[in-house]
Amino acid sequence: MLVTTSDMGCSDTVFKTISVELETDLFLPNAFTPNNDGLNDVFRLRGTQIENSSMIIVSQWGNVIYRNDDAGKGWDGTINGKYVENATYTYLVKVKKRDVPEKILKGNISLIR
């Protein structure tokens, strides 16, 4: 409910239902440790009702070093089978969920070995 009154003394009231939905089921970590211990070895998208997704990883110098058409498979911290150095990389993930417009997630991921 919003009630407002003007400087001239006129007032009005408006009733409007507002719904806020938070998408809490999409998750991308901010760090991963690809050291083959079986824990947190792959940077990947987690979530439910994902119809399709894609991922691009960019180096600190702006070079695209990894891309795939399934962000759920993720990145194992390698380029052409060779491990990359410990650093912070930038990701861009496109996600299309059922009955929801495509969403773009972007941020930084720290790779720590």
C-alpha cells in the first residue's frame, strides 16, 4: 500500500502486490582447487531446471582460454591438457532455465593448486 499527499493537501492511496523471486538455486564458486584430490577439482555451474548453458573463461590478459556448451561439465583448470598457473580468471556463463529468460552470470574465479 502506498499513501501519498501533495503539497496542496490532496492524497491518494494505491494497492499493488509485488512479488520478488530470488534465484537461489544457481551456484558458481569463487575459487576451485584442481589438484586431482577429488574435491573441488572442476569449476562448474550447479543448479536445477537448466535447459542449456555455456561457459567462457578469460585470462587476466583478456584471452579466451576455455569455452564449452555445457557449463555443468565445467573447466578443469587446463588449456590443451596442460595446467594453468594459479591466478584469478574471469568467467561468463549463459544459462537458460525452464520458463525463465536467458541469464548471463559473470565474475571472477580464483584457481588455487
